[in-house]
Amino acid sequence: GTFTAVAAGGAHSLAIRSDGTLVGWGWNSDGQINVPFGTFVAVAAGGYHGLAIRSDGTLAGWGLNLYGQSTVPAGTFTVVAAGNEHSLAIRSDGTLVGWGRSSEGQTTVPSGTFTAVAAGSYYGLAIRTDGTLVGWGYNPYGETTVPVGTFTAVAAGFNHSLAIRSDGTLVGWGRNQTGEINVPAGTFTAVGAGTVHSLAIRTDGTLAGWGYNGSGQTNV
């Protein structure tokens, strides 16, 4: 089939088909691939839970709910992100909301209006409407100590962070256990962060991968 969006969780995968329906596969210890019915426009995968924005803007959540991470708030939303045990989303008015586990303040979201959000293991990152970055939550490796400048995309791994600057270049910060923040040169349109590896799409459409490669995850 054909798909419009995809997300990778702890050991499960989720995707939106071209007809808007959801599909899940992989580990199902907590019902994290038991996707809801309906049509959807965005999807996120956490450690053991899933989140998706319905076509009407409302949220759906499923899977592990030990900390309320899949008990979604009311309202309409445009962007959604899932961390290990917490969830983040941008409301239709641009404000942020967080729910689930907040052991490190990862659901205590900043005020303002935002265009993009990413959820790390126990922290969050978001791009404000003026393009600047903000970070909050767990910060032992500086993963929420964000760089200055303006940005168009952001990604959060377990303890490392990545973002695309307005000029298309990449920047990485936070933990650098296996070279996961040693970003390549060039210009990029999309970026993603795994536990300790990173991926990005160059402006020519090719892929770049770096960081831990013990299972071939950066052999793009």
C-alpha cells in the first residue's frame, strides 16, 4: 500500500495509509499496535504507546497508560509527539500541552505559540512561531540547552537533540555517546533521532545516517 506518515516507538511501528487509516506492527506488550478506527493526519509513537490526530483535529491515544500518557486531552491539535512515558502536542491555537509522566518536568510545557514539537526520553523541544527553540525536562547532557538561531525542524532521541536551521544546515547537542550529534555537512529538509543514532534527508532527497551502527541502523 501507500502511506503518508510513519512513526517508530520503543519496539513498535505505526503508519497512516493513504486513505487516512492507521496500521501498527511490531511489539504489542501493552496494546501499542492496537490502533483505533477512523481517519488520521498525524501519528506519534512513544515507548509503549501511540498517539494520532484525527481528521477533525481531535486526538486519539492507546497502549500503555501507567502515567496517563495515552489519556489524551480534549480540543483540536495540529502536531503530536510521544516520549518514553509522556506526550506533547500543539493545539490549533499554537499553544503546547503535555501529559503523562512528569518525573523530570517533561510535561511542564512553556507558554507561547509553536509550530513544531519533539519528545525525547524525558524531555521536550519545540520551535516557537518566531523560529527559536525552547527545551524543558531532563537535562543531564545538555539536551534541553538549545542553540540560538532560527529553525524549521527538530528531533529528540533518548538523550540527544537535532534541529535544522533556517538555512538548511543541521545542528546537534546533548549526549554524544556514539557520535549521534556529529552532524554531517550539507543542507537538509527533515531529521529524525533514534535512541543513539540519527537520520536526515538532504535537500537532494538522499538520506544521511550517523551515530551508533551496531545493527546497521545508519547504513542508509
